[in-house]
Amino acid sequence: MRKLIPLALALSVSSAIAAERGAVRISPADQVPALCDQAIADIRQQADLIEKLPLEQATVDTVLVPWSQASGKLVEFWWGGGLIANTHPDAAIRQSEEACDLRVSEAVNRLMQREDLYKRFKALKPADAIDAETLKGVLLDFEERGVNLPKAKRTEVARLLARQEKLQQDFARNVRENKQRLAFSEAQLKGVPAETLATFKRNAQGQYLVGFDYPEYLPVMENAEDEAVRKALYVAYQRRGGAKNLALLREVTELRKRQATLMGYRSYAELATRSRMVGKPEVVADFLKQVKEKVNAVERSELAALRELKATHTGNPKAVLTRWDQLFYESRLKKSRYSLDQEVVRAQFPTEPTVAWMMAVTGKLYGVTFKPNTALATWHEDVKGYDVFDAASGEYLSSFYMDLFPRDGKYKHAAAFTVRQSSLKTGNTPISALVTNFSRAGFDQEELETLFHEFGHIMHGVLSRTRYTLNAGTNTKRDFVEAPSQMFEAWSRDPASLALWQASCGSCAPIDMSLVQKINAARAFGQGTKYARQWLYAAYDMALAGPIPQDPQKLWVKMEGETALGHVPGTQFPGAFGHIVGGYAAGYYGYMWSEVLALDMRSAFGTNLMNTDTGLRFRRTVLENGSQVPEMDLVRQFLGREPNSDAFFREITGQSNQEKQP
């Protein structure tokens, strides 16, 4: 099966969801074990049937087609449960899904180590290029589970994979279910907008409680005048995984090294990158070197400007800029230099109308329509369901869910979860779910981009039209999967897409195009510090996955300590770095690698991002094909040329001029 573990757009956990068209049925906690037993039995039964085939009878129709169908059913069960385990308000249901996940994961790993099953796939003769690409992915999955190893080593690899799955699950839960809140008085929170404070809970003493969900954390870090408050919240936020997660990460790192050694690789990075676009760690190292060289001077210039602003603001010419200062002074600088106030942006983009506008933009661009479906079962009252139809033919294509607001026990970031994969061969229609933690009041500049980014992932999933489930939607190489969604971020701030605003919400205030000008101008500042940080995350990830296992916290202290703002004693960032414990291990570089392709593909729209001919061509060429065509070939087909990194390096140095100014 091609990447049965979901992308880090969605943590892989078990499933008790069944779907009919777009309906999701959620099972009570006590029913999940039996459903789990059945799901495992079903995939094993299919594997047994394939294994019994004489080798000469192993064909695409007798092996690949039924395997894709069985895999699709398991994914629908398994990945859908990942959604429920990360979002359901009932802790018992979340726990039952997690327990099932470990069992399904172990069963899949064991299946992919069965030599006779592997031989049936090896014996296949692909009918065409899509069959060949699909088969290539299946064989790679077998090999990455150690099918070619001696029996004793295979058994050890299976044990290592099972233990890693459990540690990943524990790590994610520790962050997701952290309920810590810091208490501050109204005086301490001076500068935080009153309308934001009104949304905070209070303790018995009347103090405001501030947690780690973005609608609480970011307004305080960006606006609180009291530096001590910002420091306390920053340190607590950077420790939210705790020492227990540092221990889990260290064990994961050691297990990965052991796994790589058993499979004949010098490092986990070498094992992981062989199935990605880069092919080997050396390509990543060269790419990261280029990024660092490009952003160093920009970062120094930006930090110098923030340092000067702090000196002026505090009246202390010797003021030292700290990490808990960065968001605060960047917000002040954008207000003074660009006259950009994020609260004004939020007022311009109220939540419900903005979501409706974003869907109108997407529908027009890709030639689809979205219709609310209130009959779809949901896991929380905030969740809304939608069906997707082709605008030209009226054909039903898919469904998706939106779960936009934070709550206790819910996944803390933004992600697109796959529930069902597309397959033209079996008639599967895809289902995805958008899970975020936005403010109910509206979107600031960064949140607006995040909304479009994540909806780009949703479109990649629900517009998929692949032959096999194995290649569907976002089931692509990890260092490509972000590209379609990164490309779509620009539609959040472009005059052509904003022209649809009033039609989406006639009662809303018209778009203030001077505000949009400020948003686009202000984006130039902060790119150096943003991408310097992205470089650090990616470089740390690759170092942790290197030939010599290292203590995660000590390595982080060393690497962060060498950066311009240094390391803050007492912080434990690696304990909350869920990406590299989950699916982005030795792959965090992929965010920037895929952005190279994203920005180059965006250039195909020229000066009109609402060019519907180009949008439809992007849908047909890239979104519908998943990974049934090699990802780089899809980019070449869409661009009509070889891709290049020019637009990316302009973007990360704040020099991008692609967005048309109103």
C-alpha cells in the first residue's frame, strides 16, 4: 500500500468511521474494538487470497485492483479514525480510536513483510504508466517495512515500527491534551484588545486565563505591553510537551537509527529520503545551505529594525531583543511602517463571511460548487459538512467537513485529514476534513493565509480522480504534498479574488483595497526571520536523523544557541515539535522544497490569479492526478517547462513582486 500512514496533515490513528457518499458515522467507544477486529480481518483475508494465487496468475486485475480496493476500505476505517481521535470531545472515544490504531498499524506492518504477498506484486506486468507508477509505490512500501530482510531482522523491524507508532501517539496526545493556562490580571494584559480579552475564561479571582490555543496565545504575544507576561507565556508555550515528550523523542530517535541500521542505511535520513523527491540527504543539505545563504542578511536587517524599535519603545538604548519580543515588536513595526493593524484586518474578514468567500473563490477557480449538507453526521456542533459538485456537469464529486474552532482535547494546529480516498476503478468518492483552531471573531493576515493553505489541501483530496486509492489526493511524496496548498495562499490577498467578496456577503463591509495594499506591503517584512526559523527546524530535523544519535534537547540548545536570538534557558521546543515525531521525520525541509514548486506553479497564472482556464488546467493536471503520475512530471506538464527556484528565493528574501497591487 502506498504510504498507508497518513501525511502529517493528519496524524495516523485508528478508525471506527463508515462512510456512504459523504456521511460519517461515529461509533461508541465500546464498539470500536470489534470494528477494529473486523477491519484487520478483512485486509488479512484479501492478502491471503492474493498469496494463494499461482505466480503465473498474478495480474493487475487479480492483484493490484483488489489490493487497492481493500486498502481503500482500510484507509477509510483507519484514517477516518485519526480524524475522530484528534477531534472528538469524548475522551473515551479518542482513546478507543488510538488503541485500535496501534493494532491496525502493527497488522499492516506485518502484512507488508509477507514474502509470498510481495512476490505476487513483483510478478505483475503493468499495463501502462499509471499501473507502473502505482506498482512502484506498493513495492517500495513492502521494502520499507523490511520484506527483503532475513526473518529475525524483519521481526525486529516490525517491533521497532510498532513501538514508534505508540511513542508518536503518546507524544501527540501530551501536546493535544495539555490544559495548562496562565493567569494574568487585566493590568498585566494591557495592550491586548478588549474584544479579545472578552473571549478569555477567568478564574475565581477574576484573572484572565491564557492557554496555548492560537486565539489565546498569539494576541497576548503580539499585544501585551508587559514583557514579563510575554516571557512567562513564551516559556510555558515552549514547554507544553514537557520533559516526558523529550524522553519520547529521544527514544524515537534511537529506534529510527536502529531501524535504518537493520535495513542497511547509515542514518534514518538516508532511509527516509530515498522515497522522496530529493532522493538522498546530500540534496537536502545543499538546498538548506542555499536557503541559509539567502536569508542571513535579511534576518539580520529585520532583527536590527526590531531591536531599534524596542530601544525607542522602552527608552533604553541598550535594550536587548529577545524571542518573546519578536511577535510584539513585529506587530508594532507593521503598524508604524505600513499602517497595518491586525485587528483591523480581523474586522475586515469576519469568520463566516470569509469562509463563504474563500469557497466562492475556490469554486470559480476550479469549476466546482459547494453545497452545505446538514444531514451529514458530525462529531461536534461546530462541525459543518459540504458536498462538492462539478459546476459544468452537476456531477457529485466528493464531500468534506470543516471543524474550525479550538476546544479542549482537540488537535492544536491546522490540518487536512483524509477520510476516504478516490478511485475511479472502484467508484470511491473522496472525503476530507479541515481541522483548525481559528478565532470566532475573524481572520488576521496570517490566519487568512492558513485558511487558504489548508483548503488547498482539502481540494487536493476531494478533487482527486485517480485510478487507484493508492495514489489518491494528498498521498504524494512528502516533499511535494504542501505545494498545491502553498500555491493557493496568494488567493487570500489578491485583488482578483477579493473582487468576489461583495457577491459572497452583500451585508459585509466592502473590501478596503488600501488595507489589502498594506497587507501585501507588510508581507515583505519578516520573511528573513520566518525562513531563518524554517531553516533551523529543517536543519535540526536532519541532524537528529543523522548517522549519530543525539540527545534532542542538547542538540536543540546547541543549534538554537548559534542563531541570532540564541536559546532561551528553560524552554524545550523539541518536546512539542510534533511534525518530526510524526510523518515529517527527516522531511521538515519539505515545506520549503515544495514551496519552490508552489511559487513557480503560481507564476503560470500571470497577473490574473482568477484565470479560470489556468485554474481548471491546474485541477485537471495536478489536483486530479495525486501521485499516479510522478510529481515532477505533473509540475512540468502544468508549467510547460522545467521548474526553477527564482520565485521562491524572491519570496524568502522579501523581494517577491508577484502579487498584483490594487
